[in-house]
Amino acid sequence: MKLIYTDERRASVRDYALLEEFSFVRREAQAEADLAYEHWRAQPSKDTYAVYRAAQDRADAAQDDLADWSRALAA
């Protein structure tokens, strides 16, 4: 992804909209992981653990994407 600058120092409205989108995706992914964790704790099994880990992996990836975009926006 490439940032679009309106001048030499300021990111565009599009860039900040994408930051909001990355933030939303991260929050939703973490909420899904939190629910999967609670389900695994309530009904421990290999399957519920696998679902939880997959959801947490998605949340971690979303966090990484958000961090990458935030760093690019701040640069």
C-alpha cells in the first residue's frame, strides 16, 4: 500500500480513512478471538482451541497491518 500525500508532509484524507479501516478490522478480529477464547475456556477441546488460535492469528495479523500502516503514515 502506498500513502498519498497532499503536500510534502501531510497524508491525505484517504490515508486516514484507511487507518480507520485497519483499526476497525483489528478491533473486529480481536473481538472474534476473544469470543473464541471464551468458548474454548468454557468447552475445552482440540477443535475449540484450533478455532481460538486461528482467530487469534487473524487478530495478530490485523494488528501487524495496522502497525505497518501507522508507521508509514507517521513517517
